[in-house]
Amino acid sequence: MADIDDSISLIEDKINRVLRVAGNILSDNEDLRCQVEELKGQLDGKNDEIKVLESKYQNLKLTRTMTSSPDDIKNVKHQVDNMVREIDKCIALLNR
């Protein structure tokens, strides 16, 4: 009978250890989920920042091209035409 009681105690101890480990894993998993969400937010912010910087860069390129020699006027006109087309596309999407 003592062997059965010892076996039951041993099984109970193992179950308790498994439950503690599972609890720790669930807690770690939740922490990692929170960290992933935080990093996603940071990534979205950085992507927005990149878009703003790219826009500023394009504007700077356009400004420098406009202040360049008259030979670059064709390039400037091409860039302005592209911008106008992009604006027209945006307007068309808004009108839908």
C-alpha cells in the first residue's frame, strides 16, 4: 500500500511541476505577444516616417533640379507631369 501512496505522491509532484512549467510558458507567451504588438507599432511608425522622408527627398530633388541649369528643364517637366498624374489618380480614387 505504501508503494501505491508513494507512486501517487510522485505523480502528483510531477503534475504540479508540469502545471508550473505550463503556467510559466503561458506567461512568457503573453509577454512575447505584447512585445510583438509593441514592435509592430514601432514598425508602423518607422514606415510612416520613411514615407515622409521619401516625400521630402523627392521635393528636395525637384527643388534642386529646378535651380539647376536650363538643360534639366525637361527632367523637371517630367517630374511635375508624374506628380500631376499621381494627384489625378488620387482624385479619381476619392471620387469613387
